Amino acid sequence: MAKNSLSVRLHEAVRAGRARLKKSQDVFAREAGISRAVLVRLERAPSDQVKPLDPRLTTLDGLAKALQVDVCLLLGDSPAEPYLYCDQESIVRVASNVFRLRKLSGLSQDDLSEQSGHFRTYIHRLERLQFIPRLSDVEGIAKTVEVDVTELFKRIPDIEYAERTQRRAARLVDNADSGSEG
């Protein structure tokens, strides 16, 4: 595969999926919640002359929803794998799986941040759902914990998903309340 195989996989999955659905770029981009210009860049074959697009996980979620497949299908080697659409946000799945795999690897948040080339607080903020990372960042973490990137996007138990999203919502409310006090 090319230099950035994840970019190639994503490019191929988006092009093939849109063709399968027989949707124009305008319609598909609108359904995915992205601009047509972003879709054009995603569908363009990665090359040495053009820097591949490095989407955030929210963009991947929009693409997966528009294609009616799971995010893992956009990133996996085998499009024959049976990934049905999953409505769990990628960021929540990634945060949970990073936490689990980091613990299994015996790494602290600081260790994983340093080994994956991020600032000291990066993994802490990721696991607490405090920002939306880019695909390349998730790929670097996957390499550090020695798993395929799709392992970080695997579905998590519904109860865990609900708990994580509730904690995130509570933090957002707390932050909004503390910001309004003056």
C-alpha cells in the first residue's frame, strides 16, 4: 500500500460507498455533514504531491452515517467484514478503548502520551472526552499500544457508553455553570 495506508483505505471506502449508494458529491456531503470540498479531498487518491486529509473523528462519524456502515469499515483492510452501522460516537469508543488498552499495556497516561508523541496531558484529555482528535493521532496511539487502529474504534458495551456520555454531559454543564459565575 501507499505511504499512508489509512488514507488509502479511507479514500477507497468513501469512493466505493458513495458509488454503491449512487449519490452525487453534493448530496452525500450534505448527508455526511461535511463540505463538498472536503469530500473531494477525501475521494482524491492520496499521493506524494498532495497531503492526505487528516479528518477528525466527528468527520468519520458523519461519513459512516451517510454510508450506513460502521467507522471500522472505513478504516479496515477488509471491506468484506460485517460492520453494521453503530450509532456510538467514535470519540467515546476510542476514549474507552484507549483506556482499556493502555491499562492492559501497563502504561500510565504520561507514558502513552510521551510514547505516542503527544503533550503530557493529551491522553488524559482524550480519555475524558475533552476534545476530538484527528485520525493520525488515533493511529499513533494504536501503534504505541501495538494494535490495528480499528481496535480503538470497536463498539463498547452500551452501559459503558451511556456512563461515559453522561459524565461528559455533566462536565459540560459544570463548565458552563462555572463560566457563567463571575
